[in-house]
Amino acid sequence: MDWSVYAIIGLVVVIGIAAALVYVGRRVDRGDDDPLQARLSEFTQRGESVTLEDIEMSQPFQERVIIPILKSFGDMATRFTPQNQLEQISRKLELAGKAGSIDPPMFMTSKFGVAVVAAIGTFVISVFVSHKPVSQAILFALIGLVVGYFFPDLWLSSAITKRQEEVRKAMPDALDLLTICVEAGLGFDSAMSNVAEKWENELSMAFARAIREIQLGKLRREALRSMADRIDIGEMTSFVAAVIQSESLGVSMAKVLRIQSEQMRMLRRQRAEEKAHQAPVKMLFPMIFFIFPSIFIVLMTPAILKIMAIDM
């Protein structure tokens, strides 16, 4: 019985280490070059004669072994996944800003991997730590399997919300800088480049990507619409529509940007006031369940002790 316990625990540890290595290996910046190309450039600068096998062997272990294995499992999972679901996953990854580091097959693999790890971990804890019967442990393992399968979806939804909120907070200041640059005589594309160079946030990255698309030959209106579609918030959609309309009608870009900046600040102030009005309602539940019981204990305990002393 002991060897089976050690085997299960070892399997859980191996899967956890593999997941951690994949996470560290896949956590790359959007502006980084291809690792193979970077190593090839490094060897070229040294003047060394290398082969493709040498370059591949110089990569980390997770890049050479673990990630290809997970990708193969992801490709197998995508064969049995409906196309519309894959498109929805790709869309969510785009909204979360993770499309450059995670693809739909890798995301599907992570869902199955987290589900298996959660099921095995729940079973091991239930049997060997909590000493539950095997039937209850299997039930808990099934619950852990379901929760682990849907946990990456919850994480992705949280990443989408966080990114959109970050863009909302940064838009008024970014539009102020755009307005100043345009009024100073810069073109709209140059002004967007200045905003992209000024900050390091999701909005500046979105501007930088739109500028790269324009430089590659994409029309400005199409690049801006794609940017608004990748962020998918009302403020960005309104801003892009106003810019495209001013460009089509020949209206002053600086005036349009100033109006948009004032509207963004007004919306941000309204959201802050809305959250302030929601604060008393949100504070009600912790007060009822945590603060009021403590107050009752402090106030009522002396009276209860006196009543008990009188009765005795």
C-alpha cells in the first residue's frame, strides 16, 4: 500500500513541476524575439559555426520537451473540440491579451491538465490525509475534476476584466497626451507612437500594435477598428468611431480628441461615484457576519456571566 501512495504523490509532484516549468517558459514579453532566432543571432555574432541541432539543444528543457508534448496533447484535444468553441477560446485569449503566448490548443491542454491534477490531489488528500472512505474520495475527486476543468476559464475571464479595466483607467490620460501631441503639430500616427513609448500598460501595447499594422500597409481605419475589437469596451469603440469619422469628414483631429478626453474623464468620474455608492451595500455583509458578532460577544458576555452567577 505504501508504494502506491508514493507513486500517486510522485505523479502529482511531477505534473505540478511540469506545469510550473511550462508557465515559466511561456511567460514571455510581447516584444521579445523568437528564441531560436535570438540564439542564432548570438552564435552568428560570436562567429561560431553551428547547426540547427546545436541551436535546438541550447534551448531550455521545457521548450524542447515539455511544451511540444503539451502541444501534441492540445492538437489531439482540438480534433474533438467544435470549431466554434475554438474560435470562442481564441477570441477570449485575444481579449485577455494572451494570444501571443497561449494558443487554443495549449489552453485546452491546460484545462485537462489542471483537471487531472485537481482530481488526483483531491483524491490523495481525501484518502491519506482526511482518511475518508474511497467512495467519498472518488466523489471529491470528481468534484475536483470539474472545478479544475473550469478553473482556466475563470482565470481567463478574470484576465479579460482586468485588462479592460486597465485600459479604461489609462484612456483619459492617453487621450490628453494625444491631444497635446496633435495640437503641437504631430500627426495622429506619431502621437499614438508617443503614447506607446510613454507608458507600459495594455493601452500603450494596443496603440503600438495598431501602429505596427499601419506601418505594414494596413489602412488606419482598419487598424483602429481591429484595436477596438481586440479590447471590446464601449469607450474604445466610441473613440475609434470618432477618429474615423473626423478623418472622413475632415474635422479637426485635435478638437475631436479634446472632446473625447473630456468625455472619458467624465465617464471615469461617474464610475468612481458609482463604486462609492456601492460601498455601503458591500460593507453590509462583512459587518453582519464578522463585526456585529464580535460586538455582541464583547457587550453581552459580562451580562451573561452575571446572570449565570445569580442562577448559581
